[in-house]
Amino acid sequence: MAEAIVSHAVNKLEDLMHGDAESLYGMNDDIRWLKRELKKLLGFLRDGNAKQKQDAEVKSWIENVRDVTHGVEDLVDNYLFRASRFPHSFSSIHSRHSFFKKVDEIKHKINGLLAQRLALGLVNLGANRYITDQIVDPEARSRQCVFMDGDDDVSTSIVGFGEERKAIISQLTSSGDQLLVLSLVGIHGIGKTTLARSVYQSPEIKRTFIARAWIFVTKHCTVINVLKNIMKELVTIPKKIKGQALSERSKCIIDEIKEDYSLERWSEKDIKMALHELIKIKGKCLIIMDDVRSKELWERIQTSFVTTDNGSRVLLTTRSVEVGKHVGPNRAAHELRLLNENESRLLFLKKVYPEEIVHEFMVDLKEAGEELLRICGGLPMHLVLLGSLLSRKAKTVGVWSKVLETLSFQFNDILCFCYDELPLELKNCFLYIVAFEEGSEVKASQLKRLWMAESLVLDKEGNQERDTKANRYLEELSKRSLVQVTKRKYNGDPSRVRVHRLLQELCGKLSEENNFLNVEGRCSKQSDHPTVITARRVAFYGVIPNTYFDPLSSNLTTPSLRTFMCFGSSKLQHRLGQYLEGLRLLTVIDVEGEKRVTTLPSEISNLIHLRYLRWIVHSNQGVKFLPSLENLHYLQTLATNATITIEDGLGGLKSIRCLTHAKCGLLVAKQLIKLTQLKRLKITLNEAVILNPFEKQRTLESLSLFGEEGSIPMEAFTVFPALHKLKIYGILADSKPLPAHTSFPQGLTKLTLAYSCLTKDPMPTLEKLPNLMILSLEDKAYDGKYMICSEVGFPQLLRLVLKKLEKLEDWEVGNGAMKRLRSLVIEGCRKLKMLPEGLQQINSLKEIKLIQMGNMVVIE
């Protein structure tokens, strides 16, 4: 772990050196020296890690290296803060002398550690960094995997449970209107979630159930949280079906859930009733609750289901046999067993050779392979992790024997071993996942932007951009089965990921021990480990613990804090600015759900190191005030549902890469051209905007525009030539038709239009876009009766969504049109008379969904 911390510090120093030399305020030579000497220490740490369990002095040396590295980061960041904020006073000889005295102290400590390593007999083994040809090719992944909505590993990991899978699917799809509850029982890592996910994604289940919901039940999850999460999965239905309607109270609750409000004004009884009504109206539903820990939780939730009598089903996974038998008393719980020798070998080899079909070990690897299987003990999680790790290594006797030797030193702790074997670039990236809620699906885009803000991903390596490199990191973690990709984008990039509970617990333990990231205010209770005073990253869920506050001043006692995350904390209501005033080294602020705090403190303007600011308030007003941003020259991500005005100095955000959720008007929109690093933009226009068509913003790749009537500028199609993804929600200025296809960005691969009220058929224009892969026309995007897709139109289109085009009656598809189409979704087009005959000529078409067509609710 110390290796990763030193590597991270080196990355940050390299980032500084790549910037403007003047911004270092005379520290250029010192930063160069510190980077060089830290790299030397990094080479010896690998040998130290191998020896520290047998040698207490080596362990102490490693801890000292970690502390000195943190000291280097603090020294440099404090220096830059003071030099930037107080340039006149800092230019005095006394002020500069005090800082350079601290530099000399750090240098003395580093020289002492380098000398001490000689006495300890540590040798330079180099850093465990990437081997280039091991890294997965994202483009290859995109060619193989489009519209991947489920876990990458589900199909390959179902080994040994084929009969259980068939039995569960048979029971869930059996006839009968009475509620049926089944359970999957087994120890951690035995494959409960994987099997349940395979059932959830099976074609039989998709055909049988009108709606499905997957809920992960966390350790601290309340009944209301579970009910809310189930409803969030089901609220996409209309208010009225088959003559039934929701009560006014239930409508209010569901509307608040859609906006992700806390539901604090509603009782548990009210929320249960709303869920009960929703399921009865929705029809036959399947609800999977993953990792239920107590009978009491189920007892309080199940009253929402028991009298629905519409054929709905519930499947629970649990580690407790008692819980499993309690929830489904009429049927025996499905208790999963460990895999036998043959099953273990099959699963293991599937992971070791992911691109091949191999059933037996090669002769020279047989002895080592059988010993590795013995260590795994038939537990699927161990087989998957160890097999995936070996897929990244050479298949030789020497390498596999070395793995066995290292495992024996670590008492066959496979989880720790797989972490230790990560390249340095990935160790901190993996640990960062502990900041997110246990078992949750994490947005890959959010995770990658946090990595980049923390300099966990270097700016460039060769010609690789940060975004590309972050994708490669995430793919590598997926290849090692340390993260599961649960959903992919149209181009194959990860969209959402999750981490197994045991791996997240490992991340939490390592993060806490090494003062990397504390969650929910936890810190190590051991005296030789960091306290909250030296915490560098914290993620709070709920009230911030009192241990983080000075008892006299009530300030946060964490001067070295780099990352401040807070989700739903009532402690933020008062004196927030005072908390932030002393946290001048902050790089990341991520706050969500605190609806009482709608005004951001002005102190944020002084956080010159800030690279990531996300502040989302779940209220009708959003964030009412955003302070000036003109000093935040390093800010890369700004995500806030605030109204941005010209006074914010938006044009000064030279490093901004991502700007989302914001509301802005004419003056700010004109400044967007000046944001030369901007790659992703998601804003609401609160007034009509006109952009100069002769000015181009050439870095923007993703644009989402939400506007009031007539506020969407026509130039949105022309001034961003690098766009790959475009979403427009609203009527175009002056209610004009779409521009000619030559005005669109020619690299556009995904386009969504909604509420555009176009009166002229958009297909003759859109079908000429040469690279368009995803097209969604939603919610009155087109108000005409007829639509024609001509021959050879849409040459690259893979997915087409037509939703709530309420006037559409006839649709014609010419022969040869959409020849690569794989998925077609038509929803709420009630006047559409029939599917076009031309669809029969599309051999690539794999999926057609027809939803709420006329009086029918059909899913195929």
C-alpha cells in the first residue's frame, strides 16, 4: 500500500512539472529533487513489502516512508496555496525562509530513509508498473460488446449451478396469482448474486414479468430505504393502466422518489401502501433483494407484496439459512454448495484462458494448478479472482510456482494477494471505490473523473489522454474480476460498475490502515495508525462524527484533508463556510442530498487546489447561489444544479473538462467557446441563446441541452464539431426544422431528441449521418403522422428508440435501411398502425420491444 501512496505523490509532482513553470513560484528545483528521491524510495518499497511481515524494523521503515510522502504532499500544496492567495506577503524573505526550512527538513528525512535501507538490506526491485501488452484494448472491447446491459461475467461464471438455475426459473415463471417468495442461501463468495443475476437476465424471466427490480440490501439499510429503492425501479409506468389509478398520496410519494427526495415527511405505512398500489397497477413483477440479513427486515417489507395477487414473485439472497427458510416457508431454500473438483477446474480455466476453451491443465502446469485449486477450496469467488489474475501473467511453471510461494507467505489470503499483485497505477484507483455505498452500482464516468482529479491517472503517457487511460484502468480491474461491469455504453466503454462486498470490506480495511480514505467517520482505533487529525480523504454518510470537530471551535480538525464527501448530512446545515475555511488543500468536494444547504459558501472560491466540485441538492430550487469560480484554475469537474451567472467568471476555468447539471443564460453560454478543455457539458438554458456559428469549440464530446420553449440554439448542431453524443430536450429556436445533415458533427454516434415538436420528418436528415449508432426520438420529438427511412439509410445504426410520438401513424422502412440494427424499442406510439415490413429484411435485429401500443402492454 505504501508503494501506491508514494507512486501517487510522484504522479502529483509530475503533474505540477508539466504545468506552467511560473505557477511553481520558485519551487521548480525542489519539486524535481523530491520527485527523483521519492522514485528511489519507490524502488526499494517492493522488496520491503515482501519482508515486512517477518521484520518489524522493515515495517516501521515503510510506515516512515508513507508519512514522509504525505509530508511532501502537504508541504508542496501549502506552499502553492499561500504563494497563490497571498503573493505579496509571501514574497517576504521571512515567509519564504520558513517554507524552505521545511523543505530541508523533508530532504533530511528522505536521505535518512535511503541510508537506513542499506542497514535493512533492502534492494531496488523496481516498481510494479504496467506491462503494456497486458492492458486490454478498449476498442477491441467495443467491437465485441455493444448494448451490454448485464454483468460481463454472468454467463461464464455459472459453473456447477445449472440445475439450480433451471429450478429457480421454473418456480418463478410457474402459473398462479398468489405471491411466491424464494431464497438463495450460501456463504460469502459462493455465487449467490451471480446466480441470481443470471436468473434476472434470462430470456424466460424477461418474457414472463412486466417489470423487474434489483435491490441490494446494505448493512445499514433501513426499511424505508429498501422500499424507496424498489419503487425507484418501478416508477417508469404511467399513472393509470387498465382503469386503475394511484391514490393522490401515492402519486406524491412516487413523484418525490423520481426526484430522489428523502421521503422524510412520509410514514413507513404510507410508503408501503404506495409500493403496494404500484405493484398491483404495474402487473406481474419480479423483485430480487440481494443480501438480506435479518428476518425482521423482511417481515416489515413483505406486507407491501402479500395481497397483490397478480403473479408477482420475490427472490432473496442471504447468508443465513434461518432467514432463507423463514421468508419462503412453503418451499425449501436453495442452499448453494461449494464446487467439486471438476467444476472448480472448469471455472478456474475459464478465467485463466478467457479467449479459449480449455478443459485441462497443460502437463507442465498440472501440479501447480491442482495445488491452486486446493487453496481455492471450491469457492467460486476465489477461483474467479485467482484465475483472472493468472490470465494477466505468463503461463509458465516458474510464474505459477512463484504465485504459490507468495500465497503461502500470505496464509493463502487470495483477496489480499490479488490486491498486492495490482500494478501501482491501479491500487489507489481500486481503493477509491470504498467511498461509494456498499453494493451500489457506481457510475463509471463519476469514478473516472474522481481518479483524474486526484492525479491517480496521469495527464498523458505517450499520446494517451486521461479519459482513455482511465478507461484502460477500469477495464484492467474488470479483467482481474476486482470490479464487475454491470452496464456498458454503446461503444463498449464501462457505464456502471460494482464491487463485491468482501472486496469492498478489504478496500475499507486497507484504506483505513494506510490513512487513504475514511468512510462514515471511521478511523483506526490502533494507537500506531493515523487519527482523524491526519485524515486525507473522508466520505460521510449521515451526521459527521464529533471526533472530526474541535470541541472548542467546532471546526473540522483535518488540515490535511484532500477529499470531502458528504451524503445526506444534517451537520452541514450551519457554519459550512467555517468548516471549509481551514481545509485549504481540498481537491475534491462531493456533496449530495443535503436539501437544507442550497447556498454554497463563498469560501469555496479560495480553494485553489480544487479540481472536482459536485454539489447536488434534491429540492425544487436546487442550489440558489454559486460563488465566484475565477480563482479555481485547476477545476476539472463542476456538477451542480445551480444557476450560473456572468459574475461567476466561467471563462477563467481553463482546466474544466466536465460541466453538468448547471443552469445558465445567454452571457455564460457565450463563454463556453473559451473552455478549451471542456469534454462534457450538461446544462439547462433559462433564456434564448445565440451562438456564433463561425466560432468553434473543438474539444466538446458530449452535450446535453435542456431548454424552455424556443431557447435551444440552432448553432448547437454546428459549433461543436468534435461531438460524439448529443441530447436536446426542448423546442429549437424559432421552431425551425433540423439543419442539413452536413451541419451535424460528422463523428456523432449517439443522438437523443425530445420535446422538439418537429413538424417535418427528421429521418431523411438523420439517416445520412455516417457514424450514428444510437437514435432516440422521445416525447413529441416529432409531431407528424408519417415517417420514412429510405434505402441504405442509417448505415451504422444499432439501436432505435421511438417513444411517445403520439401522432405517428405510418412508418416505412426501405430495403437495405438500418442494415446493422440490433435493438428496436417503440413505446407509447398508440396511433402507429403496424410495424413496417422492411424490418423483416434486417437480419441483425435481435430485440424488439413494443410497450403500451394502443390498448396493449406488450414486451417481447
